[in-house]
Amino acid sequence: MKKSLPFIIIAIVLVAGIVAFVMFSQKKGTDSNNSLFSNSAQNSTPPAPPANQASPSATIPITKPNVKVSSPVLVEEYGDYQCPPCGALFPVLKSIESEYGDQVRFVFHHFPITSMHKNALVASRAAEAARNQGKFLEMHDQLYRNQNSWKDLDDPRAVFLGYARALGMNADRFAGDLESTAVEQRIADDMRRGSAAGVTGTPTVFIEGRMLRYEATTPEGIRQGINFMLQKKAVS
């Protein structure tokens, strides 16, 4: 027994070392993912940082993986049309949408912060009124591209009506829908859904239902999050 005791001790030390290595590796992978995604649905997400801020995670590649997926990765934004960081994020998301094509599906949810942005709610109403005529995305893009033209107006409705006419909509119907309770309800539903998911500021981005951290809401961080989910959804 005494002769075999040193070998038993060595074996125990080796097993303990292997276990420690596996646990460290798992923790490292988890930490890498957590540098992109929020751990809790209740974590606050303040406005996005400047687009040139360094990426918070260097372990997930920014280059799009060459994989096939059974369904596109869902990217959801809770946004406010008058919010400057949302306006800055708009061209980034358009670029990413073009880059990834049918591998990614983008969905916008309204989250107007009326305590800070006096025209945010009516802008959301304009987008939803346009949806009733099949022009939501076109109006969405117009609102962000021209944010500086209407954000400080006392009443931007006339400007939004001009956008509707330029997009070929029925102006009378658009004006009526702009004030409709159905449009108001859709916006309220988005806000309730966002609040329940932990949204407190804009822009807040979810990828496959996981909230991106504030620090990761950058062009690099969004791409890394999409790539991570593409690899998870990859099919042979």
C-alpha cells in the first residue's frame, strides 16, 4: 500500500488539474460571450457609444463565417426616431443588412423616449401609419435619414405628410392613420414588450433574443454577435 501511495497522489493531482483546466476553458468561453451579451434581461442599456469605439471582444471573429443556416439570425432593435445614437446606428444596420443578405433578418420595435424627445412619438406614429400602406421601411429610412430636419420642429406632421406623398402614399389616409388608436396601440405594444425584456434606453439591440451589452453596440460588436449566432445555427 505504501509503495502505491505516491502513484495514487500523482493520479489525484492529474485528475484535479484536468478538471481545473476544463472549468477554466468553459469560463473563458462564457466570459467571451458575456463581453457581447447581457447576462440579465434587466440590465440597463444606455445609448450606443461612438461607432469607432474599440470592440469589447477580440475572441469572436468579425469576418462573416462561411456557413449555411436553416433560418436567418434575428436582429431586433428597440429604437427612438429622434434619438441621435439611433440615427448614428441606422446606416450601420443598413450596411450589415446588405452585407449578410438573407442570413440575417432585421426587425424594428418602437421605443420613443418622450421625456427626452418631443417628436419621437409622432415619428413612430408616422412609421406605423406608413405600414398601413405597405411603406413602413421606406418611412423608417426617411425618418432616420432626415432626423436633423424635423427633430426640433414644434410640429413635424406636415413634414411627415410630405414624406408620405413623396413615397406615393394616399395623403388623406396617412393623415388619418397618424392619429388613429390602432397605430397608437401598436407602438404601446412594442414599448411594453421592450420594457418586459429589460429595455430602458435606445438603441437596444437583441440578437436571437439576447440583449447586446452597451459596450458591444458597435459595428464590430453587432457583427461579432451575428457571427456567433450564425455559427451556433450552422447546418451541414
